[in-house]
Amino acid sequence: INCLALLTPTIPDGSDYLFTGSRDGRLKRWALAEDAATCSATFESHVDWVNDAVLVGDNTLVSCSSDTTLKTWNALSTGTCVRTHRQHTDYVTCLAAAGKNGNIVASGGLGGEVFMWDIEAALAPVSKCNDATVDESSNGIHGSANSLPSTNLRNISSSNSISLHTTQTQGYIPIAAKGHKESVYALAMNEGGTILASGGTEKVVRLWDTRSGSKKLKLKGHTDNIRALLLDSTGRFCLSGSSDSMIRLWDIGQQRCVHSYAVHTDSVWALASTPTFSHVYSGGRDFSLYLTDLQTRESSLLCTGEHPILQLALDNDSIWVASTDSSVHRWPAEGCNPQKIFQRGNSFLAGNLSFSRARVSLEGSTPVGYI
């Protein structure tokens, strides 16, 4: 399972849903109950791995794939693909969405490609442009719109900046974030959709100001690929997880790393924060799920599985954990009051590399559900 996305309906008594995307090219919607999860729809249209998925607005699911496309879906439908978006030239590896500005989605992929999408504009009636194709698709079969000549299209400068491709035709073309020279594996956006963070094989975190259309800064410190990113709601702090096994907390205003956390023994592939950005859950190639207090650096091992952890999704007082064996498990997490985890004992100070994780007691560490 490559990706997880949680939907909590705004209507009273509405079911919570978990969306999963996998290497078989399918997405599935699971209706969540207290002690069970039932598959209520399968979304089929991608022809290669589904690598990421995000929810925007009340009812729109956006997915990306190794088939080089993004697709938008009616999240509560029986699996209808609303539209296929073609702008990437290689695998699309990651997505990020703005919490409060529900129309803004960013996509990143191999070859250093990063694009910013206004989903509402992208779903408007479109025509095919020279360098962007958007297909209407209701049943997974792609149909091309009529081609119109592009006019007043600005060239992208060679400088490292975000450029807006503008055209007088009806075709929608996203904003291109120019600057990455190598593949992008992680994206994050603040709630307002004003700041985008990106990272990948260049081992640096890049910050983009989406309002002015320029690159803000570059954060250096990791010694291997960046695989996971989080931004707090204001865009002041950034968390990064890397194949160097480290988690780093960055103060964007100060343009520096303010804390580093040596918690894992191998690559960090997944991060999820509490709503207040005070604690972070992390998982990766070492099969382990940890909770870390970002201020005190206190950490606790929540569970150890049999397979590497690919994705995390915090769901109130539990957390969904997706791994490489095509399964998803739900574990107790105390997301609303994470200090309860540390009150049980067996915690350690992140950064003590001599700590023997094999001695940690996993009392009560049994998944409360799985799909």
C-alpha cells in the first residue's frame, strides 16, 4: 500500500472513510467502523502504481501514478474518474494539498518536475494545449479534447523560480516550480496553500512561496534522499525524514535546523504530526513506528511490524499504518493526548544512538484493526 487518505464527512452521522492506493493501480475506499473496515468502492483507471492520493474540498480525491498522470475522482461515488491530467513526463511520486484552500494541490515526480494545480480550474471545461493535456474520463478510457492553438504562452526562464504558463485558450496549465535538478519524492504544504516544501534525491529541502511565484530558500543538512515532509499549519516549521535515518525540524524563518532526532535505525519513509505539531509519528525501513515529542526530544517505540512502513494517517486516537506487504493496520496512538504514551514509561531521548531498541517493552502494542 503506497498511500493513505482519510475523509471525515461534514454531515452529522456520516461515515469516516479511508482511501488506499497500491501497486496494482487501484484505489479503494473503506468505510470505517469502530472495530471494522469495509471496502465500499474501487477506483480503477490508472495503468501503473498509484503512488499518492490526497483529498481536497468535501468530495474530491486526487491521485498520482507511475503512469505519469494525475486523476481526479468523486470521492463518494462508485469509482468514477472525473478527469485525467497530463503534465508530467515521468513517474508522479507525490502530492500535497492545502488544508484551508481546498483547491490547491502540488505534484512532484522523477526528473525534478513539480507542478501546482488549481483543481477547480483544472476541472473546468478544457481544450488541449501544446504542452498540457487534460482528458475527460468517466470510465477510465481517456478521450482527448479538441486542439486549439496556444497564444501568448510565456517561455520558462532558466532561473530557479516558479513560473506560470499562461494562455488565452481554455486549456488549463499548472504552475511549474523550476529548480529541482533531480527526482522529487516528498511534498508538503501549509494550510493556507501559500508555502510548498519539496525534497528528493538532492538531499535538500526547497521552500517555494506560491503567492509571489518564487523560490524562498534551500535547507541543507540531510546526507541522503529526503523521503517525507510535513509543514505546520502556519508554514513556520518543517519536518523532514530521510534515508539517512534522521528526522529534522527546521525553523523556516531562521533558515536552519533547530532539532535533529536519531530515532530510527534505517530510512525514514513516513511522517504524521499531531494537530498542534507538537509530536511526530514516524515509520520507515526498520519496520518500527515511533512517537517523538518535538520539544523535549522524548521518544517512544509504539510498535514493530514485519515489513517496512510506507505511509501513516493519524485518526484521532489511533493511527493507520501502511506497509510493503499490502496491508494496513490501525494502532493505538493517543493523537489527542500523546503525553499518555510517555506516561507508560519505556521512553528514550532521541539522539542517543547507543540506545538498544531491542530492550523496549511493547506491552499492549497490538493493532486494533486492519484491512
